[in-house]
Amino acid sequence: MKRFLFLALAAVLVLPHAALAQAYPAKTVRILCPFPPGGGVDITARAIAHELNALLGQPVIVENKPGAGGNVAAAEVARSAPDGHTLFLTLNALHAISPHLYAKLPFDAMKDFAFVTPLVSFNNVLVVSPAAPVQSVQELIALAKRQPGKLTFASSGNGTNIHLVGELFKSRAGIDMVHVPYKGSAPALTDLMGGSVTMMFDTIPSAVAHVKGGKLRALGVTGAKRSPLFPEVPTIAEAGLPGYEVVSWYGLIGPAGMPREIVDRLNAEATKAANSPGFRSRMEPLGFEIVTATPEKMAEMLRADSARWAPVIKAAGVTIN
């Protein structure tokens, strides 16, 4: 009898949680994208939303909320109801880099979010206008040393991955360049192609069409090996800065407090979506590598990235008020 009562009580406790997971989602799911349309984050958000539409059984839409290097959208998600209907296509820099840059953030980069899964990883590529008077990383460094403080590098916003990759390059190369932040990589690329800025460490997915179309010249990639999309382009380390290596990634998160059942449902469906033929066929030709993991592993990856970037940021003296 006691065993029967124990099992009955356990069933009663479990049923609401199971019902919650089965009932989710009850309405349209929003994925906030922290940058304007056209960049790598936006591309990923729209590709994963397309796959999740069928898997979740409700519309999944993307809303672009640019500003403050991704912090505007992140703050909105952190304040959202933790019911799984407001999600965020985040980037590792927002959680591993921003806390070391900003004196005060409108959210705690680790505590205010429920991590779901990483989705894709990628390298950056150093690009210049075809009219730029440099053909290699070494020529660019030499030009910067001859003209300290004259060259400019664009980014998708203060404190973003693209910004810090450029700061790391400045530090390792021992050069002085001026950072020019934009609200997203798309407007930055427009000015770069127009010659308003000297260079940019854009993401490969965002820059690949412009490089292949001859609108930009690629000088080097940030990963440990060359990109299959640009086999003729050396790594930055190969091109003259030994030890220089940066790999970035995007992932899916929600506000802290989401029930574990919903987190697990989202993890399972997002993992299935990321590994689907449709998502792969959209992302891999752009230079993305599919990487999914458990929520715990995602948090562990962010802590490791934070530990890696903290001394780099301190040494470079980069701060954002």
C-alpha cells in the first residue's frame, strides 16, 4: 500500500511538468536577433526559425533588435516571461566578452539566461576594399606602422566579437588603428566596400558573397586552419602573427527561470533542426560548422571563453562605459 501511494504521488507531481512540456508552445515563438538583417547572426536566426516552425507546431518568427553590441536585445530577453515564447539567438562574445568590457550591463550574462544549445561555429576573415593598397596581412601591418592612428577598422558594434577580434589583432601586431563601430555587420560592410573604412574582421558567413563577388579582398582567416571557402587565403597565424587564433559561435537561449521541461524540449528540437539537411544546406556553404550540445555544455563553453578573453581584454585596455 505504501509503495502504491508513493508511486501515485510521484505520478501526480510529474504530470503537470509533462503536460507543460506537451502544451508548449501555446503561441508564436519569437527569436530576437541582436543585429540588423543581413549579418551572420540574422542568417542563423532565420535558418533555425524556419526549421523550428514545423518541429514546434507554432509560428517561429525572428525580430531584429540591434543596439549596444547586442545588449539591447539581450536585456529584453532577460526581462521576458520565462515561458519559452521569447528566445534569443546569442553569440558567445555577448556572454564571454561583454562582462569584461562594460562597467555595467543591464543583465547578468550568465545568471539571467537559460542556455539551450550552441548551433554553429565559424571563423572571421580579415577583409579590405579591392582599392586598398595592400595585398597581404604583412603589407597591412607595415602600412599601419607607417601611419599610426590613420587606418580604421569597422565592426558590428562596440564589444562585439568583430570588435574584439580586431583589438586582438592590433595588440598582437603592435599597431595603432581607430575602431569604427556600426549597428551590425551589413552597414559596416557597405562602408568598407565604399572605402570609408580600411578593414574589418567580418564573419566568413557574412563576407563570403562579397569576397567571391570581388567586392572585398580577403587577407587572412582567424581559425587554426584555412577555410574551405577560401583555400587560397592563409590563416592570420600563417600570414605573420603566430599564435593568433579566434573561433566564434552562436547559440539559442531564453530568459532564466524557464522550466527544465521546456528547456529540454527546445534543446531536443533545436538540435534536430540544426542537424537537419535543410539547415546544413543553408549554413555549411556559408562557412558555418554545426555544433550542438546540452545546456550544461553550452554554459561550460561560455565560462571557458570568458576565461580565455579576460586577460586579452585587460592587456588591450579595452573598456566601454
